Amino acid sequence: MNITIVGVGYVGLVSGACFAEFGHNVICVDIDEHKINRLKDGIMPIYEPGLDHIVGQHSLSGRLTFTTDLARSVKGRDAVFIAVGTPPRPQDGHADLSFVYAAAKSIAESMDQFTVVVTKSTVPVGANREVARILGQYAPAGQQWAVASNPEFLREGAAISDFMEPDRVVIGCDNAQGIAIMERIYAPLAARNTPIMTTDIETAELIKYAANAFLAVKVSFINEVSDLCERVGGRVEEIAKGIGLDRRIGGSFLRTGPGWGGSCFPKDTRAMLMTAQDAGVPLSIVAAAVGANEQRKRDMADRIVEACGGSVNGKVIGVLGLTFKGQTDDMRESPSLDILKGLIAAGARVRAFDPSNPHEAAHLLPDVELVKTPEEAADGADALVVLTEWMVFKSYDLGELARVMRQRIMIDLRNLFDEATARESGFTTYHCLGQRSAVPKLAQVS
Ligand code: UGA
């Protein structure tokens, strides 16, 4: 099939590369000339394991091309995917759909055959109907087209495997020819028994929000169970395992941590709450999860202060991990932002290391000293805080880090290590989440 992707951000680039891998001819178009030129040179605008390989391979095979010329790239296409950003509007938290609608208008003006215009961007219910209205207004007279909602469920850091081996594909479309094209696009997945669910447009739009909100609720739920363990006993990891083995619950998204963040859960839960508010429907469970998560991120700084004996004033806090989760360079709504600002407000000097060297860190955390190695973060520190579950941290020689610290306290907010490992490595005190503790709310060994 001939496919065009409008918007070469995270979703657009991963989708375009993977569609080329399926065997389709893909044009990726973006207004950012610098980004397109770099992609033509094989330079990725984002950090995503495996992406450079697929992009390189299909740039060579000729199945994947990059351009800034939108008008030409929507001619002769079976499907045009809109994958532009939908950032929250600063004034009210609603998703800003102006980029989606501008793309729809440009596509309409240049279409020259039956084309399915597919929204991949996360858009609130009703947005695809508006895309259809725009196409109707601006497409040449007699031009045939269909609209489809095809939400993505990619996780940063695992996006290629999420695209190539998804749990399901959701297609919201009420036009038979449009559905047939969409099914041909995803035929390589159907051949591998991936469920391809076709439904109406509004249902597809809401599946995306409901999925992210449910997962956010799940994480907030285990985080509250984690707090309960700290007071009454029990170990959160084993509880997560024990409930997760029940297939009705499932074991994923039950890892306790400092709170959920990223470019999706916070934005999508807020947008879903706005939709519900406008419709006069209370989504009290989602609202509670959002509130609990905000509070959790703020509380984490207090926990670190308590673990340091009640004050961090004048102390040096070494930090491992700044991004919102491991295996990504994304700092958006990372718990580290609230936590480290809280520590600095309490008088600490914060020295942080992140393996992805996130380029936004200096701007978002101007008072944090960013260092290039874990040893520099630990050097002379009064405590070492693990904020992100980077897999590479597990390979570090903790003994080396403990050796250069002033006080050997580890505060592990991802439960990445364990008491025995920390003790063997020379840490005198180890704090984690979700176990009964000597220090308030935290586990302690000495
Ligand atoms: C999320 C969804 O998982 C994807 O399916 C979806 O496509 C994507 O949003 C999106 O809407 O584009 P992502 O934001 O990359 O993906 O991150 P997740 O892996 O879902 O993690 C979200 C947050 O929850 C992170 O802060 C993570 O640390 C936290 N989390 C996740 C936990 O604290 N515990 C868990 O067990 C799982």
C-alpha cells in the first residue's frame, strides 16, 4: 500500500518505519526541514532502541522516504496518517487539536484518489468527526475519502516491539472501502493472529483514553498499596505478584515507584477528565488517581529528607536517573522534576546522572548539577537516590559508588536493588518503597 505519515514525531516516525518493514511504501512528511534533512542523513530525532536500524534499512530499500512537501506527498496514496502533536492547551488542559485540523485541511486540498485519512494522534472523542467535516469542506468536488481513528499503544523504549507485536490493533471507521484499506495495511499482523478490532470512530477514540487512564489507575493503586505495606507490613512486590497471577488482574503495570509521568498518562488523563467534565459525567476514579499521583510526587522529596535524618540542608544528594522512566531520554512530567526541586528548596545540593544525557534536563532543572558518570553523582554525597529504573544501573558496581560517598545511604524509589545487595556493597542504610520501615514510610537496614 502507499502510505503517507504527516508529522514525524515519536509516533509518526515509529509508525512510518514499521509500515515500511511491513512492506508498504511510506512517505514521512514534516514541516521541520532540519529534522527531515537529518533523517535523510540517518540521524534520529529521538532515542528509541532499534529505530535507527529500521529507518536506515528502509531508507536504503527505498520504501521509506522523508520530505517537507505535504501537497505532493498526499497524491496517489491509499492512506494518509495524521501523527502530529496534540499538546494540552495551557489555559484549560484540553488537547490542542489545531495541528490535527490544519493537517486535515492540507490533506483535503491535495488528495487526488480515494484516500483514508487516519488519525494516529491521540484525540478526544469527536475530533475525527471534525476531521471529516474539514475534508468535506476542503476536498475537491467529487473526491471520495474515508476517515479512520487508529490509536497507537506504543510505549517509549519499547515502541518497535509494541508496533510489530501489539496486543491488538484498533480501527474506528464506518466506511467499507476505508476499512478494507486499513485491513490490508495491517494484514501482516493479522497473519500473525494479532486481533484487528474494527469499531465505530467514537469507540476507537475512547479506547485510547480509557486504556491509558486504566493503566494510570493501576499504577496509582499499587502505589497506595505500597504505602499501606510501609505502615502495616507486607511486601509490595510480592503482593503485586500475588494479585497479578490472577488473570483477571494481570501482572503488568504493578511496579511501585515515585509516581507516573511522561508525555501520555498525565496529558491523557487530564484530557479525559476535561471531556467528562464537559459532558457532565464524573470520572471520579481517574480524578482520584491524578490527585494521588500529584501528591505522591510531592511526598517523595519529604521521604528523602526523612531518610537523610530529617534535613538535607547543606547536604549533597547524588541522583541516578532523571527521565520519567528507564530506556528513554524523555523528561516530560518526570517525577524527578518535582522531587529534585523539592530537595533544592529544602537546601540540598543535587548532583544527577542520567545515562541518556537528556538534553532538556539543564533547562528544566537549572539548579541541578548534571554529571557524566554515576561515580561523579556519588562522589562525596550524603545519599544516593535512584529515581529511574534504567536497566544499566543494575550492572553498576555499587561498592565503587558507596566507597566515594560521604554517608552511605541509598534511597531506591524504583526498588531496583535490594537490601542484601546494598549491604554487601557497603551501604549502611537502604531505603525502598512498599516495605515496613524503621524510618517513617521507608525500609531501613543498618
Ligand atoms: C504509555 C502507554 O503505556 C502506551 O501504551 C501508550 O501508547 C503511550 O502511553 C501513549 O499514549 O503514547 P509511555 O508513556 O511510554 O506509554 O510509558 P509507560 O511505560 O506506560 O509508563 C508510564 C508511567 O508509568 C511512567 O512514569 C512509568 O515509570 C510509570 N509506571 C509504569 C510505573 O510506575 N509502574 C509500572 O508498573 C508501569
